[in-house]
Amino acid sequence: MASFTNKAMRQLAREIGHDADQYQQKLFRNLVRETPIDTGNAQKGWRNVKDMSSLVDTNRTAIVIRNDVPYIQRLDEGHSSQQPMPFVKKTIDNTRR
């Protein structure tokens, strides 16, 4: 009976990891889409650094999506007429739905 439990737990962890990776991909696409575009550098700056599934069952957190463009924070603070409101939190909230 113990092997069934271990097998079921491994399967559950795989499924949770798969769901987390799907969410990450959707969030990534949405962040790219919602990033204001002038030169396109900020939009191109988004990177998937690590799969979320690698964090399942580890009790750790890590950055999985990042943007190293120096002015991305200013854009998120509303310094763009295209996107005058913070877009990162809004995009995260909308992706969760």
C-alpha cells in the first residue's frame, strides 16, 4: 500500500508542476503583451529563468520570470502614456483568474 501512496504523490507532484508551468507560460505571454512598446526593448526583455515545476515540493521560492531592462520599474510605475498604471501586478492578477 505504501508504494501506491508514493506513486500517487509523485503523480500529483507532476500534475501540480505541469499546471504551474502552464500558468507561468500564460503569465509570461501576458507580461510581454501588456508591456508598453516604444522601441520594443522592454517587451523583448522578459525572460523565463526557471520552470515553476522545479519549485514544487521544495518549500523554496525563486524568480522564475524577470526583465533586466534598466527602466522596466519606471514603466511599471506608470511612466508611459501607453500604460499609465502599474501593469505587472494587474497582469499577474488577471492571469490568476
